[in-house]
Amino acid sequence: MEKRFFIITRTQTKSVRKSIDKGTVGCVEKETEDEFIGTLINYSAKQGCSLKKDNLQLISRHEAQLLIFIDNLAKRLELLQNRKLFSAISALQENDLVVVRNKHVETPGVVKRLVEKGKKGSNGLDVLKPMAFEVELLQEAEHGYSQSRGFVYPIFNAGEILQVSLVDKPKPTFKADEHNGAQKQMDLGRQNSDSNAVPQRRQAPERPGPPAALSPTAAVENGGLKRLVSGGSLGSALQTAPLELGSLTELQASNGATVHGVVRWIGVPEGKSENWAGVELDYELKDCLDGQLGGQRYFNCDRNKGMFVKLRDLRPDSRFLPAPSYKEPPCYPEPQAAAERRFEVDSRNEDAPPIPESSALQLLEGRMKGIQGHYNSCYLDSALFSLFSFSPALDSVLHCPVVSEELIQSVLRRDIVNRLRRQGFVPAENVMKLRQLLGCDSFTFEEKDPEEFLSVLLHQVLSVDPLLKIRSNEKTHDCYSYQIILEREEAVSVPSVQLLLERSFLSCDLKFEEIPSCLIIQMPRFGKKFKMFPKILPSAELDITDLLYNTPRECFLCGAVAELECYQCLRDPRLTPGMIKQFCRPCDKQVHSHRQRQDHQPREISLPWDFPASTPVPRQKMELFAVLCIETSHYVSFVKYGPGRNSWLFFDSMADRSGNENIPEIKACPQVGEFLSRSEEGPVQVELECTDVFVKRLLCDSYMFMYQCPALCLYR
């Protein structure tokens, strides 16, 4: 009699003191009306367990073999609940295409053989051995590693297989729908954790087949896989294969982003004159469909995962093509429709202005939006997105008439900034063009810091005027950003950017020679771990009035024009510690008559000679427009996309990964604006346990703050 197997789906009480964990696999020995008497696999007490039928699920022997090779019990249940993916994995045979999780990266490969692991009786059942898959990874195959003598294919369990492309022998056919005229097809092809389609599957084999022949390869044919007897390569076969139902494909979204999916329908939609394809995407995209077009349903998929494009605009999925070198992101010939859109955009002579608040979320929110990351480019992606998406602060760099490298300026303006502002997406190959022109190969693959990139781009390459002119020791120094330098003060647990900048300037005896149009401030943190302050409170407005040289300032006490400033008074607990202390002469005399302040050394303030003493002192303030954050060597950014209080969004150029490509993502985060508004109204208590995840990240991971003076941005 064939043995039956099960998996525990609810915690089963075995005795008063011990229970059987969910995810445990076993074999049925006897059966009563309400219970099974079972033997547990890899469990301390193996015989005679009484198990309620409601607490378990029957599975096939082959499924049990696959599940017991997964050590994590929760992972077993997670895979079991994704029935479509698990069914596809259970039906895998030699030479089937799969996508596996290899060192935390999604990697395509080919199943070489199914292998049984473990010694007889080692798991409590002589009749059952764990089963896994030997997989030839595409990258290793293309480099010839798998052909070397003694090469051992890596082994993956069922829980590490993310996508499956099954062999389907019958060729898909089209069938007219009498009711709506739409064409339907046999549903073939890939299964993954998000797919809702039901494939035509083979019967899962009860026992693994014989070992595969030496280095067989596979190619897509008729939506499935065709075995190649010998010769050829997986990449070339895929590249030349026709795209039909079930084919893995990639295409360009309306913003130029490359997305991946599986062909679910081919035909001529109503009102069209040529073949179109319906594609189910790997992930949701904003404003996509659910398989309907013009009120007619052509295939079924989740909302925001369906796209319809001309068949000639599709191309094979590049994740199954030969991997490019690490310095060059994937780059393919553009389909006709995308090329026409690009020509239309590039034919315009005028430059694109910063994205207005009214259209920001419609253009940018979602996946495959912003700048696509590639090979340690997050420092550069976050800096470019922050500086150019919504702010004109550095637009003068794009139009500087005399630069040493006109090609770099053109690439930056046309291929990155204009494309970002018009289409909301910049592919990785556009950014790679800029990286390759920076004069140092390390910018194409090494981790860098944003300030290093900005210094090289603005100073060494473009030779543009410095953003900051800072006065120290009666001399003016030029720079492009300012690093906060100060001694740690235990009394300040959560300092604001305003406080840090003021104390840093006072301790180093610095002043701004002029009001900057763009002020980039680096926080006091160094390397991957050291942070002087665990949290820093962003200042939505930065008042630099008291940090300007030769500019009228206000007396701290009476509000008249100040003539002297005192650094020693800064920490005086009786004089609102933390605020800059400057006084008119009468107030200075009164304050320093106190016996505890008689040793202070006030300094004269430089004032314009023609400034009338009775005139109110104007305040010079700058607006926060972006914050770069870093956590575990990865940069992201928060950017303000308009004058609205809550107009903030979060950008990550490597939010997810699909095959060999990173998926950038932009999310609206109005809660950041709400928090900043509260902090401007007065002191706030920061309780990280109750803080929103975006606000927490802003407070704890801030690395660089960017401020602008809108009037000067337009002027300069």
C-alpha cells in the first residue's frame, strides 16, 4: 500500500508538556475517523503520535521530500500556502528554467537534476529522503565555469526557487470567444509568488529521473522549453527564440523603464490593425491594467500588473541572456514606439523645468520611478535625484557657458536631468554614461560618498564656481559643501541642524561671505558606524542671518542692531543656551557687568558702513529641500516636491531587485512633513518606538542636508 504523508498546519498538542510545531512533516501509519496515527520526520519522538485531521494537510511523497529539505518550518508553510508556485516547483524536471535566490540575489538558471540527500533512516523514515535541485546558474554557464573539470553545481531547496518556467509540450492555440470577440489562450509559462494564473502542468514525478546528460541547454519555443541535443548556448537560444504565449519577455513602460513579464495573450484588439500582446508583469506598476482593454477582457491578472503593447515592441527577457560586464548595465535596442517617444523628447531644444508639485506624484510615485541604481551607484543616484528633480538650486550647472567638459554637461542635462523631469525615470545606462566620464574608473564600480562625487563633478570636471564662500581668519575660502565640525556636548541629545551649524561656525570662527543659493551640509558622522549624535532633528528653515559676514544682526536682548558677539555666552544657562549671543553696546555692557561674565571676550561685528541703526534687521532664511540618509552603506533620500507642508517623498534607487536589474521606487511620505511642522512649532519629544518608519529613518540615518534660497536660485 502506498504511504501517505502530511504536514502539520496547526500547532498539535502531543502531551501536557510538549506540542508539535507547525511545518513538521510526517507519514500516516493508521487512520481513525478523526485522527491519524503518524510517524514524524526529524522529530525526537517518532512513533505513535495521534494527530487530529484538522491540524494537518495531506501531501504527496514528492512534495514531502521537497519540504523536509527546507530546515525552516515557517518557510515550509509559506511555500505550501503559495500553491501555484509549489505545484510548479513539484513538477520541475531536468533542463527547466528557474530563478533562484543565490546569496540574496535573484539569479536565473537551469535545473540539471533532482538529487536525494541524506543517509537512509537519518530522518526517522527509511522510505523518504529529502530532495533538492542541482542548478546551473546562467552567469557560471556563460563564463564557462560549469564546463571545468570537477565543477559541482550548487544545490537549492524548494524554498529558494522564486520562479519557474515549465516545459509544455502542446503548442498554444487561439480560440475565439463568441460573446465578446476577445481571443483567449491556454495559460502557460512562469509561476512565481505573485502569479494568479493556472498553468497547464505535467504530473509531478514520483521519483527523480536519471542524471542529466553532460551540459544540456534549453531554449524557449512555443511558450515552453525545447531541449537542445548538443551545442548552442542558453543565452543565444533565448535571444533568437520567437515570442509566443508563455514566453518570458521584457518591454518598456511609458516612462522608458524596462519591466519584465510573461506573454498571456496575443492577437488583434478591437480598433487595432496589427498584432498586440498582453503581458502580465512581475510586479505592480502604477496605472497598469488587469487584463482588460477597452472594456474587453483578454486575460486575467492582478490589478496594475497587466500591459498591452505591440508585439513587435517585445523582446526576450534579458535576465536569461548572457550577463553583461559589471561596468555596463543592460542596454538593448529600443522598440519602435519607445524610440519614437525618445526622438520626440530629444528633438526639443528647450530644457525641462523642475517637476511642479501638481504633477509630481502622478509622474513619480511607484516602482521603476526616479533613477535606476546599478553597481554601487546609490550615492550618486540619491544625490542627483535630490538636487535636480524639484529644485532649480543647481540648474546653473546645466547651462554654464564655459565648462571644461561639455560632453559631461550634455549627458547630465539631456540624459539625466531632462529625462527625469519629463519622464520620471532614468535608466541605469544613462547614469553609467556619466560615471564613465568622471575621469576615474572607480566611479563605475566602487562605493563612494555623495560629497566626493559632487566635488569631482562640480570642481574637477565641470569647473563651476564654488557654491559656498566662507570667511575664516580674514580670508575667504571656496567650497561646495560644509562639514559640521564640533566637540560632543552631552547636554544636547537631539540637536537640530540649526544648532549644529551655528555651534560649528562659532567654534571655528567662520562666517558666510555671502548668502549661498544652495547650502549642502554634512552631518558629524564618519564611516559606516560612527555617529556623534544618534538622532538629528531636521530644521525645515535654516536662519543664517547671524552667520553672515558684514551683515546687520539683531541684539539678543533688545532687538536693536547688534555690534558685538560673545562666544562664551553661548553656553550660559541663564541666557537661553544654544542661541547665538550678540548685543548692542548698552546690552553688552549690562550683560558682562555680571561677575561670572567679566572674563568674557566679546568681538566686534562687521557691519555695512551705511546701514541705518533704526532699520529693522531682515532675516535671511533658507529652505530645506532634500535629505540624504545612509544605513548599512546604502544611500536613500527624502525630497520635498513642492511648497505644501506635507509634500515629501522617499526615493530608493535600489528598493528591490529583479534578475540582474535594480528596481527604483518612490513613495509619498506626508508624515515627514507633519513631523517637521511640529518640530518647527516648538521642542518635540522623539520616541523612536512610536515614531513612523520614515520619520525614524530621517532622524537616525541623516547624512547630508540640502538647503536652497529660491530667490537666489533663479537669479544665479
